[in-house]
Amino acid sequence: MQTRTEKDTIGEIQVPADRFWGAQTQRSLENFKIGQEKIPLEVVYAFVHLKKAAAIVNGSLKGLEKEKVEAITVAADQILEGQHDDHFPLVVWQTGSGTQSNMNVNEVIAYIANQWLKENGHDDVKVHPNDDVNRSQSSNDTFPTAMHVATVVYVENHLLPAVHTFKQTLLEKEKAFEHVIKIGRTHLQDATPLTFGQEISGWRRMLEKCETMIEQSTEHVRELAIGGTAVGTGLNAPPEFAEQVSAQLSKQTGATFKASQNHFHSLTSHDELVHLHSALKALAADAFKIANDIRLLASGPRCGIGEVIIPANEPGSSIMPGKVNPTQSEALTMVATQIFGNDAAVGFAASQGHFQLNVFKPVIIYNVLQSMRLLADGLHSFNDKCLIGLEPDEEKMTQYLNESLMLVTALNPHIGYENAAKIAKKAHTERTTLKEAAISTGLLTEKEFDAAVRPEEMIHPK
């Protein structure tokens, strides 16, 4: 392997000749050979947006030469187009401030910028990763800024659209099956009737509530740490830097950002991401519930509940021919369990803000982004491969409805709770219908029973 010599304040080090990074990135690769979890590209791209915005602002506030501003902008745009993804190799398990990832971005941008300057006849101009790309910044304020930018962009571009699509499918199913009456179940036991549309409406409302909670919690993540530099004082950054970079980032990404109200807070605390991840956990819990309901309702199909029919996407068994399994439910519930674990990691890591800096930043953003990615992908998969094709077995629903002893609840206003209970117990013990048990007790005539026990009148307040 051919190498070139790069140096930093520690000394010289050999870097692969075809790689754009510098000494600090190489040291990180050699010092942190831990795991396979890489810093997500969403964080890299957020960093690159930040470096581009900082260069533009530094060009107006702090005298960064226009050739350097242009070179950094060109380099950033190339990276954001996906041309250089292989040059960001660092793992999550590095310094807790993310310093090596900040320098990885600085070094790669500087390398590309210098190539561009040379190609365009500016041999006398050289972009330095620290002095130019990192001007007016510190890893301590850039990494949390990149965390927030990556999070907001992902929420808006991927997670919320997935939630919206899932919600709309549920709304369509709710309307389509509003006429299908079935038996309800509480405690896994028969309960009073409802429509299948009403049951689905509960699922739909879960998605609406989670959508609102995610939107509300994301508002706090729009505040950016940039401008705080090392400890929150803003040393080496112009006073206007935070506001102008936040505005420039808003322009570049299409998302809304603003400067932190208190940089001492934004460097050492990640409560905004804890809050957001709690909303992700709520969504995961609801997704778990919906997926479980559907797999239980689809159980059987002959020896379980079998009230709904799910798409047969693949053979369900290597030995049992014709078996269909609720694989999308299983996948989505596994996603949910991962989010529950991630929430514990995010909460604990966020509690470790010692003095002026939290040094668990990489693991926090890795888990937040993984949770959002899994939820977005999981919801899309479940929606497309299960929910859209889900249909009720109306014959089975009607059968269970007519066989249920809990229709006796309609008799409470007519003969009282205790007498109604006698009828239900008699029917269950003697394996007869409610009507037969009611008539044999002498408490009701057939006509009175038929007038009182009408499932279509039991699905709304009365």
C-alpha cells in the first residue's frame, strides 16, 4: 500500500496515499480499533453543512479569504453529493467529544479544497484544516451542532413521512371497515362489541399522538451549540457567529435552526435528544402494540383467532407446507425492542455531562439516528408488506360475535347485572346460546331478548 506522510502536533504519521484524510483521522483509526459501528453519514453530512456555513460566515465576519471560502464550499458540495463517502471511516467508539470526527471532516474538506485551488491556479493559497475549515469553532460546539442538524433533517425528511404514510393507511382501513362489527377483547378475554374500524381508529390515534410528540420535541433540537467554542464562552468566535451560522444552515438544509440561548447548556447537556428519544420510544411502544394486535388477530388461521387475513409474503416454514407467518409483525416488534434499549443508552449517556462538556456524544447520536432509521424503515416495511393488504375475515368476526357471552352486557339495564351474570354462566356451563339460557331462566322472552341484544346498538353510547 502506498502512503504519504502527514503530520500534526504529535508528529508525523503515514496515511494511505489514496485517502483524503490527515494525521488526526489516521491516529483515530489506529487508536480506536473497536467494533464496526461507524459515525453515521448523516452526522458527516451535517458536519459538512456546518463547515460550509461557517466558511461563508467567516468570509464576512473574520476575514477568511474569498478563495478559501470558495474552495471549502466546493469541497463541501462534492461531499454532500456523495462523492467522497469512503473518506469518513471513524468508529463511534472514539473520544467522547467527537474531536476525531470533527478533524476527519476538517482534513477531508481541506484536502479536496487544496486540490481544487491547485487545479484552478491558486498555488499560493492553502486551506488549513484547523485555521481555516475549523475557524471560529471547537469540536465541543461543532459535534453537538452536527448532532442536532442530523437529527432535525432526519426527522423531517424520513421519520415523519413514514409516520404520516402509516397513519394514512390506517385512516383508509378505518373508513373501509367502519361497518364490520366484531367482538372486543380485554384481558385477552371476550368483551363487548365494536367495529373493526373503531379498533383501527385506536391505532390511528396512536400514530397521530406520536407524530405530534415527535414534532414538539424536535423544536428543542433546533437550537444549536455553534458559537460556544470550547467551554461555552465563545472564545475565538465573533459575537454574531452563532446567529449567522444558524441562519446559513437553515438556508442550506431547508430546516429551521437557531442559536442556543445558553451555550454553557448546549455543550454539556443533551436533554433535547433525551426528550426526542422518549417520543421515539413512545412510537416504538405503539408500533409494538399494533404489530402484536395484528399478529394475534391473524393467528391460526384455523386454530387461532383468525379474524384478519395478512399478506402471504414468503413461505412461513421450511418443513410445514402452506404456513404463513406474521413476519412483518415480528420484524417491527424486534425494531421496537432495539429502540427500548437505545433509549436506556441515550438516557444514561446524556446524564454524563461533567462540568463544561458531555463526553458521550458519539454514542448518543448513533443511537438516536439508529432508532429513527429503524422506525422509519420498519414502519414503511410494515405498511407496504402487511398493513395495505390486511383484510378482515368478516365471516369469522360474525361467528365470534354471535358466540360471545359478553353480549349479555346489553341486558344489564333490563334485568340487572346479577341476573345477566346468571344467564352468561348458565350458557357457558351448559354450552348453549345466550338466548337459550335467558329463555330457560324465565327472565326474558325470546322477543324481549332479541329487542335488547342487538350488537349494532352496542357500538356507541346508549
